[in-house]
Amino acid sequence: MEKLGNINAKRTLKAFLKMGFEVKNQSGTHVIVTGVVNGEKKTFPIPLHHKEIPIGTIRDILKQAGITREEFFEYY
């Protein structure tokens, strides 16, 4: 498996939108995203206050979204 590095924040948001997630609202520099994965509603924030999102934050976002790295990178 490829090592995960810092990921572009705007491109991350676009990838989730392509997957069918929607922007619920924006709270400051965080966009709240919502969608349904395997019949379960998922809601999580994506930080846009920096150009890149740190590795650990990406892992947490993917975990909250209930999707794998592979699924994410199909749309990234």
C-alpha cells in the first residue's frame, strides 16, 4: 500500500463531492460534509484553513466517512 502523504484540502472536498457527499454547512474554515455510506449516514468536517491536510487528519476523515484509502483515491 502506498504511503499516505499530506493531501490538498480543496481537492479532498471535491473528491467527496464526486462520491456523492454533500456540503451540509460551513463553520469557519471547516466544511461539514454529509452522505450515506452502506446505508449509514455519515457527517464529518473537512478543514480548509491550510492548503494541505496532515496525514493523521486524512486518516481520521476517511475513518469517519467509512471509506477506504483506495475508494478515496479513485475520486481524488
